[in-house]
Amino acid sequence: MRVAVLRERRGGETRVAATPETAKKLIGLGCSVAIETGAGLASGLPDSEYAAAGCEIAQNAGAALSGAGIVLKVRAPLGTGEGEVDELSMIPRGALLIGTLAADKALAGTYATLGIEACSMELLPRITRAQSMDILSSQANLAGYRAVIEAAGAFDRGFPMLMTAAGTISAASVFIMGAGVAGLQAIATARRLGGRVSATDVRPAAKEEIKSLGATFVGYEDEESKAAQTAGGYAKQLSAEFYAKQAEVVAAHIAKQDIVVTTALVQGRRAPTLVTEAMVASMKPGSVIVDIASDAGGNVALTSPGEMIVTGNGVKILGWRNWPGRIAGASSALYARNLLTFLTTFWDKDAKKPLLKEDDDIVKGVTLTRGGAVVHASLVAA
Ligand code: NAD
């Protein structure tokens, strides 16, 4: 079985879907691995390290894809007219494509027409058995860490209380909005740096998690928020009345913060606006807001996705896209291991290829297309 790993060509993507470590393990399973030249460079992984691990270095996407049975990607392959090469048309019929494909009905239809067996890992069910393959968790964790590190870099004072002969600098007040995977890591990182940390979330379970990390819970709770979590563990979309009450509590708190990190997402929807223009206006000059939700539209009314802006009152808002890509070495290492675990979990040792059982919950969760048809429940539903 030949595994192809392509250089990511979509704008700003710095990660790679296999590392020398995971490639070596794939070779150990009996695969050959072809990596497109330069694929790992932005993650600090030169061709020479892949070659030392036993990979073939392919000079272009076509050479890597030729004869491939498995294609590993971070983002969806480029299609016709999407860029310098049409990667999709070069994927052999019947190949298994694994990545963060973010496919709508039309794209899944294209995969089916091309005979590509597509698995989209962001759709993985959040069950215990799937944790080690969970790309959303591994990438969010690193995004949360990176967000706080960048906030510390952009902040013109320190995080910890600094006692010096020349006097004392007080600790930074840090407020984390959304305490899921990214938010909890942001809390832990801000605490390690010595900040005074508070956090909010709408899911009742999050309150205890915030406290267990040593942060203070700040938020609004009522009957509606008691049922704010879906069976899958995600936050539900709540009523306008709830959001208004939440905003009142948050507004008073934000005015006193030095650093705000926003991570709140509601699955399948635009990120909720949690920080209004008026809240930003209430903050002190030199304060920093980091909006990790910027890829989903942002949690801050003034976020300009892909940019850092400085407001009229001197507040920096970091709205960079692709936060995991800003710590590419670590993100690639974990993403690649997630994909490897998915493959090894379903590996058929005799056939030396994955056997994706249709009735397995993980397989059902991620499979977009099979045998030339779109099969994912969310895409075939009327
Ligand atoms: P997410 O990225 O969808 O959202 C981030 C956070 O934003 C969530 O905690 C959410 O509750 C919060 N949020 C949404 N609206 C908000 C609002 N108006 N105000 C404040 N916060 C708001 O979530 P996630 O990080 O992917 O994690 C969601 C849950 O899934 C967590 O409980 C996590 O522990 C759980 N999880 C389970 C598994 C597993 O069992 N395999 C894996 C990963 C995550």
C-alpha cells in the first residue's frame, strides 16, 4: 500500500499530515510512503529527515500521488481552478483520502464522482475510544497554548507579579472565554505564566473544570444554561435573552482585564459574538485580546480575521487564522499521530491495508464517501 503525503497548498497552512516518526511507523506496517518535496519544511521537517525514515521524496504532487492507495492531508486537496495544481484529479480512483476536508454536499459529491473514499477527521465522534485520533482536541489544545504565549508577547507588561528593587509590577488579569479544550489549555498556560486567571463558559460541566485548574469562574447561570450541553459534549445555541444576561456579567468583568482570550464555538454555526465594541472600548490601553475563534467568524465584534488590529483606545486584537498552524511543529506532530492512530486502529495485518468497518461508530462518523456514493448522514439527509 502506497501512502502519499502532499505539501499543503492552501493559504497560510504550515502543517503537514505525516512526520518522519509516523511515516516510519507506516513503513513498519508494510506501506511505502511518498512525501512531496518540501511538505514538512514549514513544520521544521526537511526532506532529509523523511528520507532517513525510509520515505520516497516525490518531486511534485503528481509523482507522490501516482499509484497511492492512501492520501494523507491536513486541508482538502485543491480541485480544478483552485490553485497551481489540480490535486484532486491526480488522486487514484479507490484511494482513501484522510484529512480535515470540511466538505459540503457539493465537495463530497465530487469525491464520490472521482471514486475517492474520503474520511474527514473533524467529524470524529467525541467518544473515549476516539480520543487518541481526535484532531480537533489535539489542535485546539495547542491553539490554546499558543494564544496565551502570543498574548504575553503582545502585552507591554508581564504576566506574573514582578517584585524588583525598583518596585512592583502587578500580575496580569487574564480572562478566558470558552473553557473547552483550547480554553482549558489557555487557563493552564496563563496560570503557569503567573497571571491572575478567570474564565467563563455556558456548559455547566465547564465550571468545575475551570475551578479545578485554579481559575475563578465568572458567568451567568440559569435554567437554560443547565441544559446547555449536547449529548456530544458541545455547547448548544442559546436564546438571545440568555446571551444578553451573559453579556451583562461579562461586560463588568472585561473592563478590568489586561488579557482576554476567546475560544467559544457552537458546532456548525458562526462563532457567537461575546465581546462587543462597547466592551472593547471599556478596556485599558495596552490590553490584548486574542480571538482563537476567528476562523469561525470570531467572538469579538471588532476581530478582523487574519490580522492584528489596534483600536482607537489602544487595545490590540489578534485575530490570526489557523492558530494551530502558528505552532506548526507541535501541531503537525500531534495531527500526524492522530491520523496514524486512525489507520492502525482499523489496520488489517494480513491484507496490509485499513479495513474500515461500515458499522463502526468512528468509521460512520468520519466517512463521507464510499464506493462512488456520498454516505455521511449529515450530507445525505434531505
Ligand atoms: P468547542 O471548540 O466547540 O467550543 C469551545 C468552548 O466554547 C466550549 O467549552 C463551549 O461550551 C464554549 N462556548 C460556546 N458558547 C459559549 C458562550 N456563549 N460563552 C462561553 N463559552 C461558550 O468545544 P471543544 O473544546 O471541542 O470541547 C467541547 C466538549 O467536548 C468539552 O466538554 C470537552 O471536554 C469535550 N471533549 C470530549 C472528547 C472525548 O470524549 N473524546 C474529546 C474532546 C472534547
